Amino acid sequence: MLDDFSFTSLFNPKTLIHLGGIGLVMGMVFAETGLLVGIIFPGDSLLFTAGLLTAVGILKLPFGVVAAGIALAAFLGDQSGYWIGWRTGRALFSRPKSLFFRPEYVTLTRDFYRKYGSLVLILGKFLPIVRTFAPLLAGVIEMPYWRFVAMSLLGSLAWPAVLVSAGYFLGEVPWVQAYYEWIIVALVVVTTGPILWRVWRAARTRSQIPT
């Protein structure tokens, strides 16, 4: 099963699930929603693949257990992100650029907050980068915790309900089983492309502002 394993395959959702099962999936979901380092993980495609591999029997757990485990990890990750944002405060806005952080990520998420308010904690679960920074900014702006918990819970339930279910039900379709790796690539492009475009535009705008 892992004869062709390499370092680069660590970013392949199928390989990741083969390696660590639901425990590793939950750990990566927690990291992506609660820790900056998790921004590199393939969240949407990971959830879709978890559902697909559950359907074909490779991930030998009931669908409900897989979806509930991912929802719990996302919810706990949000709480971690909120706490980090609350402790960091406005210093987050002036944090230096690093491997896992760019000022454009904060700008992008802040724009979503201005447009959608606390609904970002639900809608943002389906958007790379935003799902990592939305809990952080909620802590920074000191969103009332009861509202944060309510929105975080809804988002954490909706995300696996949509993507794990999609993978699970489509996983029983023969042509999906035959071409699912291409489907995962397409999913990554569709979900990540528009966000990366907005990040690039934000970075370009920042570079044109005179100092």
C-alpha cells in the first residue's frame, strides 16, 4: 500500500489517511482550524477523501463516526484559534511574514468579516486560509464567546456534513472510484484557486502602497 511512499506524498489525502486513519485526519483538521502551521494541509480534499475511503471500506469506520470525529476536531481547533487570537491581540496584524503567515491572509479574512460578519465562521470552513484565520481574528476582535461558540459549532458540523457526505455517496459511483484522484485535484483547484488569487491581489496592492 505504501510502496510508492515519498515525502511529497504526505500532501496526498489518500496517503495521509492510509498512514494514520481517522486519528491523523482529526489531528490535521485541528491544526488547520486552530494552529497556523495547519494552513498547509489539504482540508477540503482530505474530508472528501475520508468520505470516499469510508464508502469503499478502506477507512473501516461508520460514516457517522468519521463525520462526528472531524466535526469535533474542527470545533476544538476553532477554540484553540480563538484563544491564540485573544492572547495575541492586535499584534497579529503586524506579525512578520513567515512560512505559515502572510499579512495578506489577515487582510483577506478581515475582508470576509466585513462582508459576512460572524457567518464567516460557517462559510469560511469551506475556504482555505479563511478557515485557519477566522477563529484567530474572532479572538483578536474579542467577539462575544457565546456567539463564537454557536457559529463555530454550526460551521464545524456543516463542513464534514457536506464534504464527507459528498465523498461517501459519490464513492459508490464506479467512474468516481476510477477517477477520484483527478476529482480531488479538481476540488483543490476549485476551492483554493479563487482564494490564492485574492491573496495575490492583496499582496500586489500592499506592494504598490508607498512607504
